[in-house]
Amino acid sequence: MTGGPGSGMTRLLRGGMGAAAVGLLLIYNSVATGKGDPVAGQAAPPAAVAPAVPGPSATAVGQAAPTAAPGAPALKRSKPTRLRIPQIAVDAPFTELTLNPAGQLNAPPPDDKNLVGWYRDGVTPGERGSAVVAGHVDTTKGPAVFLLLSLLVPGNKVEVSRADGTVAVFGVDSVQTFAKDAFPDQKVYGKTPDAQLRLITCGGTYDKKRRDYLDNVVVFAHLESSHKA
């Protein structure tokens, strides 16, 4: 995928994370077929990263989002411009994402390996609610922006630069993997009383027949602070 941001390369892949990264690259080389976007789950290359419309209309019942540590006050609405995740060397610009006719979230363009997408009709990162950001784990051109997303751990930082000149800093609460055919919409997209962030990409086994990964990796994070760029 999609299923894809901070000061990038100097702190990347130390110790055990380096070994895990090598493993992910081997996984990528074993599943990429070169017959189209390897993350696509639909007929069109920009496959949905999750099976439902983000936001209050999500219908899964009885599932709560992970408990977050006390966060910073929510910010006013402002479009995101850049995503940085120092621990995995992500430093990528944003594009706006829409929904396809089936109500699924379109992925970022499959020909750009270093691009993340924000669901433009949802809340903006830093605003109260769950902001949704998606990125490819790989494309037909090779590993992509969110290749190492699953390696994040609680306490890692995610920085989102915004059009209003502020940088929203999020702390990772958890990293979870869900089967695409049992995606917990409410847990991921449901309303929250504070400013939270969801980073989504593809994961799990790559099904060559379906030309799609079977799972989604979701990073849950909450707003810890903000500062001027």
C-alpha cells in the first residue's frame, strides 16, 4: 500500500530496528510482482486503506480507541503540509485524499514513493478528533514512505507541519494490525474528546491472487504539544 514524518536519517535503524528493516525489505522483494500496484485491493490502483468512511458514520460497535496519555489542547483547523517521523526517517509532503464511489478511502498516487495523504473531509492533524493519514508501504517502484511504520513503538514522536505555521507533535500510543475484512471502523475513526492521529498503511501477508495485502497497520497517537515552525 497503502497500504505511505522530525529530522530524518541520522537516527534511523539503530540496533534491532535495523534487523527488522532488513526483514521488511526481504518481504517486499518476495511479494512484489511488477504487475501493478502491489497494495491495491480494488480494481483501480489507489486502493482503499480501510473499508469504511472515516468519521462519525463508522458503524463498528463496542470498540474503543486505545487509551491515550493526557494530551495538549486541540488546535484550530489547518491543513497539514509535511509529515516527519524521525525514528523511521519519514519526511514527506501531504496530498489530499478523497473517497471512492464505494465510500472507501483512496490511497495516495501509486507512482510517488514519498508522499502521504490526509483525508480532506475529516479533521486536520492537531484538531479535536481522529485525523487520518495514509501512505504506501510499497509500490511497483519499490519500498515506499510507510515501509517501516509497523516498527514504531509507544513514545515515538510524529510531527505534522501545518499551513498555519505550527507543528503538531504527536506521541505514539500503540501500533496495531487488523485484518482488512474485519477492520474496526469505530476504533480507528470514531470521535475522540481530544486531538488524535491515525497513521494507516498495508501490512501482513501479500496475497498474489488478490494483489493486495490482507491486513492494515494502524498507528494510534495523541497530540502532545505544538510549536511554531
